[in-house]
Amino acid sequence: MAADPSAAAAAAPDPDGPDAVRLTWNAWPRSKVEASRCVVPLAAAISPPPCSALLNPFARVDFAAKIWICPLCFSRNHFPPHYAAISESNVPAELFPQCSTVEYLLAGAAPAAGVPLHQGGPPAPPPPVFLFVIDTCVIEEELEYVKMSMRKAVALLPEHALVGLVTFGTQVHLHELGFSDLSKIYVFRGTKEISKEQILDQLGLAGAGRPGFPKMPQQPGGPQINGMHPPATAGLLDELQPDQWPVETGNRAIRCTGVALSLLDELQPDQWPVETGNRAIRCTGVALSPDQWPVETGNRAIRCTGVALSVAAGLLGACMPGTGARIIALLGGPCTEGPGMIVSKDLSEPVRSHKDLDKDAAPHFQKAVKFYDGLAKQLVSQGHVLDVFASALDQVGLAEMKVAIERTGGLVVLSESFGHSVFKDSFKRIFEGGEQSLDLSFNGTLEINCSKDIKVQGIIGPCTSLEKKGALCADTVVGQGNTTAWKMCGLDRNTSLTVFFDVSPSERSSQPGHQNPDLYIQFVTSYQHPEGQMRIRVTTICRKWVDGSTNTEELVEGFDQETAAVVLARYISLKMEMEEEFDATRWLDRSLIRLCSRFGDYRKDDPSSFSLHSNFSLFPQFMFNLRRSQFVQTAYFRMLLNRESITNSVAMIQPSLISFSFDSPPSPVFLDVASIAADRILLLDAYFSVVIFHGMTIAQWRNMGYQNQPEHQQFAQLLQAPHEEAQIIIKGRFPAPRLVVCDQHGSQARFLLAKLNPSATYNSAHDVPPGSDIIFTDDVSFQVFCEHLQRLAVQS
């Protein structure tokens, strides 16, 4: 139970494999009772991008009759005419054993159920759409940082991209990008909720998208693009190269992006006056009763975030329905007016805390959540994404906005300032191409087909139910359930969904001679590729049924402890949101005890005899660190935990620690305070932060400048090595992590100490070797945690 997870991870190959599907159990018990005894749910973490299964390597083929039999529903399907030459020596790629995942480039309509795709002439791909929503209720310095990042973003956009701009403060300004000589702005009040119809009516788009909506007549000498006239949104979306692309209904072609750049240069902080005032003065050093010191009342900046997002959603719904588009919101503080408000303008009212949410004492919370739930439904119906980049020292309302961000598959980044590297690097990443590209895709759907003895309970992750009910839906619902199809408005290379399954064997399949030893699950994902084409990705996996009551060994061999830890983390995150007063720590402890009691090797009532199979050896460590993590508290961390890959999510739960020293090459070490040494540099990867920690002696040598002396080049290389490794980590991650460089006993050393196992505390300071460190905490160490776990497991 003391195995080193970082060492194991360092030597492991890519765990996701070519299918990017990982299951908690790779051998499944046949009965519902045995499945419940496994403790960890039967679930799959996937990175997607009547029976409707597609051709796959597990299908049985009758070459003479040109028929293939589906392994999921056993239906017989004819091959299409262009597969006429199929034979045992001439099979299509879909039947190759190594092609369990196949991606098709759509030529036209989607294939009929059970029929492979055919080739044809692809239609012209639609352009990507980016609508920026910028908060101007910030100081001038912060706004300058926003302008700098926006200029870089515009320079990185594809030439055929469509761009729009909305700014907001006390009011919402929708900028007209169609006139270079004269700025034109549509202004919306921020004090009350505006319906989609009202927005379109003010923009002159009340009939957009409806049959018979009149097109704007072509002006003399006006351009025609592929036979289409520029229609009627008067340049609300700016097309970078209109002479190369057709203009969608509802957009006017614009020849120059200089208009957008000039508007950025002209942006000023919100000019609406804010009454000056102060928060209550809180003094921890002197005891003052509240009535002894007067508090000056004042107001926060008036910020109508909800109306701004409504205007953006309404514009895209009129101009680009069903086409991949992103609303990218840059927020500098909480919404204080209109729909989506989380706190009033009065500074005497504090922003709601986590305790307020737990006690249902946040007066604006439920109303704001209801508003964003409606916004989420609108965006999902349109196929559009909401991304949020929040840069503020105060809260901005992510807990309320979570439903709209998560259901549309949006990205979220939280930083302290628009000038911080976390924001600047992350914002730049979403527009970069090449190896650094996030491969942002749009307008996706996911369908799941599986063997008849398996039911789908639901999905946790960035998606929305399409309410496609059927025989494969389980009675028990987890997350987005009661369906076998889901909408994913936005997805990228790291998008991960957790699918929960239930075992529901039929009477016939339980009879001897009718039991199929294999189970099949197929994931069919259709989406709009970053290049614009529609694609279908089909992944079919096969696993074994086992008798859980008599064949525990096969269950143990098929256990994936990393996937299990992430699935449990996502599951308790959901339960904390759905169930009042849910005790996540207690639930985790009980589940871990049951799991160790079920699969551990021990003599009853003898803790010293307890041991775990290597496939379970790291699991107690994952649960120990999960109990201490922030993912059970903060909406921001929950959103990222629910959408990232298994590998990234494991790094969130249990950081990795690498040691750099003169005595040995860089190597993983235990995530323990005992790993600190005076002559060692430690590199901590906690996903959201990367920490370079210098031991006391190393820091002293560096401060004396030894690295600048020719005879100490080895020391200079030692100092540089962790920085190079850190840059590799930062370069490949989204959101960009915060880089912290600190020294032993320095103030920022807390970023490392907070993640380490407290094996040495102030109670055991006399046992600490020279050059090491202690942690001032009353938390139990992992060693004590394991002792209690072993004692309770052998009693069960």
C-alpha cells in the first residue's frame, strides 16, 4: 500500500490506447448483485470526439450473402453496393482487428442504421464563428491587458473566420463591424431580462431564419459571393476574407478586420459613475465590536453580464443556427445588475460564500441558476458554445454559470488578472494551430449502443441529454440520463465523458448454453471538425463477462485504479451538488473500506496480514489525496475535473513529484514531506500549478552566484533542468498552470507543503533529519490513514 504512484506513472505507456476509452472494470460481473459488491461503479471514461450500431471488427460476416451480423443486437445488415467486392481476402478497414476506432469524413447525409458510409463530394465547410463578449467594468490597466490579448487572438484566427464584438458594463454594446468610417453600436439596457425575440427585433432580425423572411436588396455594384447577396445583419459578424467564402443568411460580408482592431483601440473602461465606498473594515489584531467603527456604504461597479450573454446568444441564434460558434466571455467581476446577478451593487452585501450556498443563504443564487439554465437550453438548441475567462480577485459567479458552460462543452479559465500568464497563455492556446492546437470541434452528438444485458445510467461531463429514450436506458439515473444520445456543442482533444452502466441480464441470457462470454459497447460521435467538415467517429470495444461470485481473480486483473479514482471523484462531485448535506469524506471512507474488504488478501481480525493486489495498490493513496483536495468544494475545479482526460484528472487528484540532485538523475519521489532535502530541487506538478522548490543549501548556493562561475557549470545545469521540465508541462496543458518558484522556508513554499503527506509535523519535529522539513497540521498522515483502513477492512 506504500507503492509510489509517480514512479509507476513515469514508466507506464499511454494508458488510453488508440480507442481513448478506459473502463473502471475490464471484466464485468454478470449479475446486478455482484456488480454492487464491486463498490466502484461499472463506468467508462471516453474521449469522443432500434439498434443503430455501425460496422466494426467484432461483427460476424457472411461473405457469400454479403451480410454482417451486429454483435450488439444480432440484427442482420446488408453491405452497400460499393462493398460488392468484399471477400475473406478483401475486407474493408472497419473489419481489421486493430481498427476498433474508425473515423469517417461525411460526404453528405449520415449513414442509415447499420450501414457503412460511402464516399462522395463534400459540401463547402462552414466558417468558424467567434463572438467576443468583453467586460469593461475594469480598471484601465486590466483593459489594456485585454486589448493586447485580443490583438494576438485576431492575428491567430483562420482567415475565413467570422468575428463579432459585444462589450458591456452598465449597458450592453453590440458593435457594428460593417463600417470603417463611422462606428455603429446597438445599445441594450442591463437592468432587466431581454427575451430572444426582443433582441432580434432591436437588431432588425425578427424574422431571421423563418420561411419567407425577406432578403436585403442588393445595392448597386454590391458584391456577389458564390451567387449570394450580402444579407441583413449589417456586418454584426466580420468575415475576414469574404471573397473566398459564401456568406450565411443573416451576415453581411466585410472586407477588412482593421475595423475590429480599431474598435479594440477605442475601448475604454465603463464610463458609468460608481459611487465610492468601502467594504466593512475587518481587523483581526484588535477586538472591535461592529458599532465601534463606522462603515462607509458605497456601490460596486454596475455589471450586466447576463444581458450581455443573452444578446450574444440571440445574435448567433439568428445568424448562425446549427453552425459551430463560440461565445468567448472575458469577465472582470461579478454580475451586479439584471438577470444572472449574484450580488447587489451595495458593498455592504458580501459575495455569497460556499457556506452560504450549503445553507441556502445566498439570496440571488437560485434565480441566477434558473436564468443560466434557460441560456444553456437556448445555446444547446442552436449548437453554440459558451467559454468563460474570468480574471478577478473576487468571485465572478462560476457556480451560477456552471450549467451554461458545462452543458455547452465550454472552456473555463480562472485567474487573478488579465495580465497574469494563466489568462494570457490559456487565451492564446484556443486560437493556436499546429501541435499546440486544442483541436476545438463543434456541434457534436454522442450515441451509445451496447449489448442487451447492459443498460446506460447516464453521463457526467460536458454534454446535454437529447432525451432519446429506449430499451437501453437504465431505471437508475446518474447525471444526464434517461437517454442514449447526447449533444456536445463543443469538444476538444482532452474532452472526457464518464458513462455509467448497469447490468440487467435477461432470463434467456442467464440460462446455460445461451451465455455470450463477451460484451460489446459502441460509441458513435459525430462532430464538426476544426477544418469545417462533418465527421463520424465510431469506437467499438469488447470486454469479458465473468462470474463475480466465483472468479474474483479475473475481476481484480481487470481493475483500472486510475480510472476508478477519477470516476469516484466525479461521482461524489455530482452527489454533492444533487444531495443536501452529503458527506463526501464519509462516503469515500466507507467505499474504500468495502472495496479493500472485498478484494484485499488478509486473515480476519489480523491487520498485519492485510495486502492488496498491485492493481489496487495505489487506490488508497488516490482516495487519501482526494479527501484532502479542493475538488469537493469549488465549482471551477469540479468543471475541469469532469471534462479532462483520465491522465490529467489523476494529476489533479494526486500531484506528481520529481527530484533533481547531484547524486542521481531526475526521478519520481514520494509525495511526502520526507522527500524535502537541503541539497535537492523538487518539481511538483499539481495540474493547476507547477512548483519548483529549492532546498535550503541549493538556494544559498544560487544566491551566492555559484551558477555563474565556470567551475560550477554542473550546478547551473542542475538549476536549469527543472525549469526546462516545467516549461514542457506548461506548454502542453490547458488551462495554463501557474508557475511558482520558491525556496525552502520561504513564504511560497506553502504551494508545495499543502500537497505533501504530513508524515512529519510539529508533534514529531524531534525525529526530522537535518535539512528536511515539517508541516504544521493536525491532519493524519497517509501511514496512520492506512493503519486505520487495514484495521477496519479485516473486521468487515
